[in-house]
Amino acid sequence: MFVDHYEVLQISPNADQETIHRVYRIQAARFHPDNLQAGDAEAFRLISDAYQQLSDLRRRADYDVDYRNAQRRQARHQLDQATSPQGIDSERRKRRDVLFLLYRKRLEHPEKPSISLLEFEELMSTPRAQLDFCLCFLKEAGYLVRTDSARHTITMKGAEWVESAIEDPTADLPRITDGSRVA
């Protein structure tokens, strides 16, 4: 299994030897098993292994080849996940869920019909990073608006979509292609 030594030491892959040494000393002192406050033998071993690999110029050059290959594999894996039918279906379900939550909020609390990003995270048990694209998509498509106070409110177009989806559960949000909206 590939270990990202740069991540372990919390340094950039562009770090020079002096930075690697300085950061290693700080991390090693912090996680050394003799440190009664923050000692962690496993973390110390990982930090020491990373330092051994990155402090030797020849070993670092060999590691950097493996590091770049691992980065490419990870990027391909992420692309495969994003373009898989399951990934796309997951995004569509998130958009649907956001609209249903906003619609319900509008019905139940017409005086305060908006939901914050933090509330979405809690209600959907979904991290913020996974909601950003969904909210951006719905905003650009005109299904919701974002207020000055960073809260989201459903638009009439969004409400109409929810009502049609209730009547026809197979209804899907219109897709955006080539930068133009498709109804």
C-alpha cells in the first residue's frame, strides 16, 4: 500500500531538504513515545519512515516517481467514480433531496423558508464538500437562490419541479449541456 510521506510530514512535495529536516524534528519531538502529552509510537514510526525516505536524495527521487504514479492512479479513480452511473445517480439524488427539503421548509415555515449549508450538512448527513456542486448546479439552473446571508431558498421553478416529481417519481431535473439550459 502506498504511503504519502509528504502528507505524513505535512509538507509540500516541493519542500527543500532543510524544510524536510526542520519539520521532521518538530513532528518527531511531538510524537516521540517518550513525550507524555502527545506521544504516539505509530505516528512516530510513520514520521521516521517518511523522513528516512525523503531525506536521502536518491531514495526521494525514486519515491517521487512512485508518488506521481500514485497521484495519477488516484485521479483516474476519482474520474471513474465521478463518471460512473452510481456517482451520477448519487448527485441527482442529492439535488432531489435538496429541493424536497427546501420545498418542505417553504411549506412549513413560509416566514423563514431558507436553509443554511450547515443545516443541509446535518439534515442530509453529507459533508459540505459534497454539497457544493449540488447547490451550485441548482442555483445556476434556477431551482434555488442563495441569499446574502448564505442561506438557500427554493424558487418557483424549483417548487414546480418538486410538485411534478411528486406526481411522477421518475421525473428528473433538466440537464445542463454545453453551457445552455435544456428544459
